[in-house]
Amino acid sequence: MATTLAKAAEGTARTTAHAARIEHVSKSFSGPAGSQLVLDDISLDVAPGEFVTLLGASGCGKSTLLNLVAGLDRPTAGTIETPGGRPALMFQEHALFPWLTAGKNIELALRLRGVAKADRKTEAERLLELVRLGGAHGKRVHELSGGMRQRVALARALAQDSRLLLMDEPFAALDAITRDVLHGELTRIWEAANMSGSAAGGLSVLFVTHNVREAVRLAQRVVLLSSRPGRVAKEWTVDIPQPRRIEDADVAELSLEITEHLRGEIRRHGQH
Ligand SMILES: Nc1ncnc2c1ncn2[C@@H]1O[C@H](COP(=O)(O)OP(=O)(O)OP(=O)(O)O)[C@@H](O)[C@H]1O
Ligand SMILES: [Mg+2]
């Protein structure tokens, strides 16, 4: 019995050793001026349940890397594994279908996941509650504020029931207060999904931003990418306990240190 349990535990450890493994990934795009190397030999693991932010100057290749992890494009060299299955994606633009209601947008994701028709409405309502939009099921997208739309987009991403959530500047277009609230919501949802005994079974997040404070506010680990080509320049473990606030002294202090490195990266490449 003990042996069986040990074997089972061993098996679990092996299959869940990482939520994403990026190994020696490079990506080039060919254009009129020839081939452009955008990502150069990137290796990065995201552990199960881990929250990682990917930080870097505009154009350094953050979205390119996220798209590769999402499987939307292929690396020129190297490998990417997401052993937990297909990741869920959330972008800066909500990309909701405007002709569907908030609830139906979520139900569509549930249908694609294979959830039975009879269960979809209840599940969509549960997800809307989770992002604190209970009662918005019948609302059209144009009736919702920017912050509410991003909440629906988050609920739709969660509807995919993925172990890995990829987020590409999802709150960049929102005002500071709304963004602050959504940081709290995302942290709460991520923590709840990773609580022992949670039915959700764990959630890792790979979150792209060029906002240093946001990166520190959210993540357990901040990975800074250099520019032209994108490489892992440096990473920081964030030991500040949650809940954090963007204006906390600890968050500000680490952000300052990271900003200095980011500035150095930008200076090296003559960007502004
Ligand atoms: N499909 C593509 N074809 C050709 N070049 C591309 C393609 N996608 C991205 N690039 C180039 O790759 C580089 C990195 O782009 P990417 O969108 O990944 O940057 P980013 O770090 O996400 O920037 P931002 O912070 O502005 O969103 C840019 O020079 C861009 O022009
Ligand atoms: Mg981008």
C-alpha cells in the first residue's frame, strides 16, 4: 500500500513538475529587411501554481513569447511544453463577441470545453460571481464598462479550466483604480485556485506587462527580458506577502530596483 502511494506520488511529481517549460527558445521573423531575431535562447520554467510576470520594454518580444507558449506560433528553435494541457489566454483587448451577452460569451468557452448544455448557464453564472459580476449574464458587451469587459474576459478564460493562464497586458487599458481592483481580484482567484483541497486543481499564471509596479504587485517571480533580441536579463523572487498594494513601500522599493535594470536595458538599445 505504502509502495503504491509512493509510486503514485512519484508519478504526480513527475507529471506536474512544471506548468510550462520553455527550453532554449529562439524566434525569428522574416521581413523585407531579412530575418529579425526577436527571441534569443530563452529558457524559463513556470512551476505548478506559480505566478510569474514577464517584464520588458515595448517590442522586446513579450507577446511573441506568450503566443509561442499558447501554441499560436512555433519557435524557430527550442521547445515549449505545457504538460497541463492547452493554456487559457487573455489579452489587452477583451476580444468578446459583441453580438453575444456576457453570459453567452462564457457559455461559448464552456461549450468548446465540452460542458453539457444543461450545465453551461449555471457554470457561467458561477464564473461571473467569481469575477464579481453576478447578475451580468444577460448584459450585452456594449452595456459594460472597460473594467467589466475585462472581468468577463477573465471569466471566459477561467471557463477553459486550464492549469495555465497566459495574460498579455490584460489591464493596460484600464484606469488606475479599476486596475488596482482587478489586481486584487486576480490575486484572490489565483490564491483560491491553489488552496489545498481546492476543486480547481491549481492555477499557474504567466502575466506579461511593461508596468514594473504591476509586475511586483502580482507576482511571486518577476522575469526581466532584454531587448533586441529578447533574452532573460535578470529575475527576482518577490517575497512580499499578499495581499499587496501597488503603493506599498516594499512594492515601491523592489520596483525601483527593477526599474533601474529596465532603464539600463532600454538605454542599451537606444529606446525611449
Ligand atoms: N508576426 C510577426 N511578423 C513579423 N514581426 C513580428 C511579428 N510579431 C512580432 N514581430 C516583431 O517582433 C518584435 C517583438 O514584438 P512583440 O509584440 O512580441 O513585443 P512586445 O514585447 O509584446 O511589445 P509591447 O510591449 O509593445 O506589446 C517587434 O519588433 C515586432 O515587430
Ligand atoms: Mg505585446
